[in-house]
Amino acid sequence: MTKFRWLAILAALIIAVPSLAPSPADARAGGGSGSGSRGSKSGQAPAPTQTAPTSKPVERSATPQQQSPSANPAGAAAAGAKPGFMQRNPFLTGLMGGMLGAGLIGMLMGGGFGAGLGSMAGMLGFLLQLGLIAGIVYFAVRWWKSRNGAPQAAFAGAGAGGPGGAMGGNPLSPAPAGPDSMARTGLMGGMLGGGAGAGAASAASATEQLAIGEADYNAFEALLVNVQAAYSAGDLAKLRSLVTPEMLGYFTQELSANASSGVENKIESVKLEQGDLSEAWSEASVDYATVAMRFSMIDVMRNLSDGRIVEGNEQVRSEATEVWTFLRGRGGNWILSAIQQT
């Protein structure tokens, strides 16, 4: 009995020891979840980039998210499917069904389709009935087509050289961005070099594409560092100038939860390792830019009482890849609007 007791104690220690060792922290600003708003694109996945080929959807957002018809292609196809001829003409369907039914009944009763098949007259009668049914169907279909007319393509009268023609292009399509419309130079340009094409292609028709320059990328990099520093210090006044009120509310909840648990998240030496633009657009008087960023940092969780590290390692840099969305009013400064995980 004593032997089994010691084995149970040893097994419990083996399970408990890994949980006592420090593990990489994932409690940085916005870490572990997706939150915030991306304007009209809040319910859409950001355009893929080399840094972040995929990203998780926003889990917490003050912007109502509406499902687009493309999100459910099967349902959209079913809703837009054109009914068949029989569905559009129930009267003819009933007429044909009645005649066929009468013929089958007659065959079973010794008349109708099968009456006198052993004789030439019976055979001719059978063929006559089939021809009569085929003729009714043929004339019914022709009558229906002549009544409804052939469908016409929209704007079918536009010539090849006129508006909307082959030479004129689609006047409602946005003009493609030039090769240098997303040009970027300097330090940030070197790291944000892979996603301009994907971002331009994914711009919604209800928005306008936005060109992003070197000063914008420098602002994004500075926000990455400054938001993490203010979050680490628990400086809500500083965060208020760097993020939207919505994001400030989420950060406040996270900091309050840490304080209630008797811990604090310390993030130091944040460094952008790689990044690229996912998409940039304008809605009304607000500009948006979504950027995928891979960055490294020292990320640890400490006890408030004695400063002891309970999560993470202050000697080892951890790395994260996230998708950040920034917004600004026309002529204003960029601020953080959303964070999505990959």
C-alpha cells in the first residue's frame, strides 16, 4: 500500500514541475486575442501578406459585423438559382402529368398506351398518343418563350468603342494603382516590402485606395513600440493618445485583470523584425491601414508584491506576429484601431 502511495506522489510531482517552470508570456498588449474595429472591413479578413498569410478574425469589436453573401456561397447560389421550366409553369406540368397518368392507368386497365399493341392499329394508336403529347409540349414551350422573350444582357447596346465597350473599359471600376503608388523607402520600407499588391487588390469597391509613404511606416513602427511601452507601464493617459477609445477600453480591462491577480506585464526592448502592408483605404474622412508585423521583445509577467517572474524569461526574447490596423482623421496622426492574431 505504501509503495502505491509513493508512486502516486511521484506522478503528481512529474505533472506539477513543468507548470512551475516559467513559460513564454503571451500577455503583451492585445496578445492572445483579436479586438478592435477596421471600419467597414471589421467583418472581413485582411489581405494576406508574406509576413502574415492568414489571420484570425476580430473577436471583440464595437462595430457590428455583417456576413457578406460570399461568406456562404452555397446559400447564395441556392438563393440566386433560376427555377426550372416545370417550376415556372405549374399549369403545363399538371397537364402533362395528368395525360401521362391517364395513359398509365389505361395501360393497366387494358387501354390507353398499351391498348391493342398486338395489332397494327394498336401500335399506331400508341404512336399517335406519344406524338400528341410531344406536340403539346413543343407548342407550349414555344408559346412560353414568345411571351417572355429572350433575356437581354445589361448594357447590351454599348459598342466596342463606346462607354463600357471593349476599348472603353468599365467606367465604374477603380483605376489600377500605379507601380509606385505604394512606394516605400528607408528602414521601414525595407521591412514593409511585400504586401502592397495584395492590399491594392483587396480594396473594397465602397472605399478608396490609400497610398502609404515612408512617414506613415515610421509612424506605424513607432506606435508598435510606444503602445507596448505604455501598456507595460500601465500608463492609461499615454495610451489614450496612441489608441482609439475602444482599444483603450480593452487594454484597461486587461490591466485591471492583471492587477486583480497580483501581477504586472512588463514588455521591454520591442523591435520590429519584419512587416508588410496588407491594405490601406479611406472611408469618408477616415484613413485606415492594416499592417502585418513580426516583432521580438522581452515579455515577462511579474508578481506585484516581490517582483518575482512568474511567466516568461527576461533573458530570452520572445517573438510574435500580429496584424495591426491604424486609423487617422484627415490631416491627423495615426492611432491603433485593431489587433488581430495570426
